[in-house]
Amino acid sequence: MSEGTHRASQSGPSHRAVDSGVAVAIGLFAAIIIFGSLSAGIDWGVEGPRAGFFPFYVGIAILIASIVNFIHSRAERSEGRFADWDQLRQVLSIVAPTAVYVAVMPWIGIYVSSALLIGFFMKRLGNYGWHLIAAVALGVPLATFLVFEKWFLVPLPKGPLETWLGY
């Protein structure tokens, strides 16, 4: 590996940048909670505390914690690397398909989206053959359907395929 390639693979975000970014993201999350609570009402009603009372104070606590974390992250002297870009790429190779899985589940159902996710991971990361991929990617959602829907009688999110099949 050449010097330039080695240096490029050894670069990545610093701990300070990641800690600061996470603190800001959590602070924004807290602000959403606080403003949502304000619209729901944070005072006491006739029946007791209104819907936004407890979330408001939890949001305040989260905001205070994120401010403390942000101040602490900026005061750090160390500029050590959090992770290499190659390592972050590996993490994203799992997180991105999983996020897509969660996003499409309400529209295509848990069984079809699970079969697609399992098949994708088996091919992409495991490089298995198509026969094994088909068996596992179809078998696991089928087993899940039988256990949850038939045995435990717990309905899981279904999509158009299950509706077409009459389930």
C-alpha cells in the first residue's frame, strides 16, 4: 500500500467532532420534544397534568445533558480519531439497508421486507448461493408468520402481498 493510500485509509472524524455532533443531534431531539410538549400543554388541567407535562421536563433534562456533553466535547484536548472512513463505511453497509427495511415495512409489510433484507445481507455480506438465500429468506419470514400469527395470535404489520393472499 502506498503512503498516500495508507494515509487516506487512516483518516476519519475526530472524537471531538463526533461527540459534538451527537450532542447537537440530541439537543435538536430535545428541542422537538419541548416544542411538541408545549403544543400539547405543560400545565395542570382539571384531570391532572396535561399530555405535555412529563415530556416537557424530560425534554428539558435531555437538553441540559446535551449542552453539558457539547461543552465537555469542545473542552477536550485530544484530537484522536473516532474511526477510519473504511470502518464507518462498514457500519453504514449495515445501518443503511436496515434503515430502508424499517422505512418500507409499513408499506410492504414485515414479512416481505424481512425476506428482502435477509436475502440482501446473505448475498452482499455472505456471498451465499441463490438456493440457500431463497430458502432462508423465505423460510424465516414464513416461520415468523406461523409462530406469531398462528401460534401466539399476534398480528404483525402486513403489506399488499398478505392482503392479496387473504391474511
